[in-house]
Amino acid sequence: MTTTDSALLRVALVNDYEVVVRGLARMFDSYRDRIELVELDAQVTVSQPVDIVLYDTFGTARGDAGAIRAILGTGHVGKVVVYGWEEEPELIERMMADGASGFVSKGLTAEQLVAALERAHRLERSRSEPPRDPVADPGDWPGRTEGLTAREAEVVALITQGLANRTIAEHTFLSINSIKSYIRTAYRKMGVTTRSQAVLWGVQHGFLPDTMREIRPRTR
């Protein structure tokens, strides 16, 4: 269902981290003739009528179905499309079962992402194909300037939120060995050796979730 008479696809971007939302927003800068970013939200509900909420899974407790249900429960969101990693099929299926209408891969280029959202708007349910040449570093995230990859930063974010390794593995649908590997490489880059040091580092470097809403002016 279209929520506006405008020819532009009205989109809200949602994640728990302001830097992630703003980094994702920059991917749409060259596509303002096709996408209207209505608002950017971190840990608040969408307040404007939109065709699609693009829900970035970075650093969220993604095993919790409540996030998708809360977004749809506002009554003025047409669809929720999940923005995540292709190697998490169980997560994708769970979020689709909880009400998401589509999934788009973080490996897509900006142009591919826009096309995927347009396709998701047309179809009842959709899922992007794995990209042949995936984008290595989509968007932005806390710790990027300190050298952390998106995956390492995500694990650090969950550690900073107080989650144990086993819980992080359950939330991210990654193996416990993968989590430990990301922790080892992240700790080296952070210059820490203990979990308490990592939590303190995370707090000092923006790894606690934010609360923000930015309403974007109409482009037309």
C-alpha cells in the first residue's frame, strides 16, 4: 500500500545507532529522484507515514521479534524490509515470519539497494539475490575510524551492551567460534585484553545505542 501520492518511494531508516542510520542515509544521496528519506530513527518508533521502513540489523538484539512488530504496530508503515547479511538465513526467515516483507543484503551497492527497495514495494514479499561483487564495507558504524570491520564492530556493540558470547551467537546467528574470532581481532585493534576493558572502550567510542529522530524535509 502506498502511503503518499508522491512518485517517490517514502522510506524511513531504523537502527539502534545514529552513526549507522546516517551512514546508510548517505547511500541514497544520489537517488533523491527515486527515494524520499522521510526520517532517520534510532530506538524510537517511526512517526511519519512511509511506504517502507528499512531496518538495519547492526548491533540489535535481533532474535527479538518485538522490533518488527513494534514498527508495523504504528499503523502508518506500509512494509518493513530487513537490511542484513546474506549468511544469516535463520535470522532472515525468522524476521520474515515476524512480519518483515523483504530482505536486502548489505553486500548490495547503493544503486542495487534502491532497486531492491522498489521491487520490495511492488511485490508482496521479496528477497535480494546475493551480489556477485558484494560491497566490502556498506554504510558506517561505530569504531570504523579505529579500524574495526562492520562484523567486528557489531560484536563489540553487543559486548558493550552486556551480552555474553553465547547470547551474541544466538542473536547474530553466527557460530560461537566465529564470535570468538571476531573478538580476538577486534581486541587487537582496540588495544584491550579483557572484556571489562572492551566494555569501557566501547562506551568511550560510541558503542552504546542512541536515541534520536530526524525528520527530513519534503524533497518536492
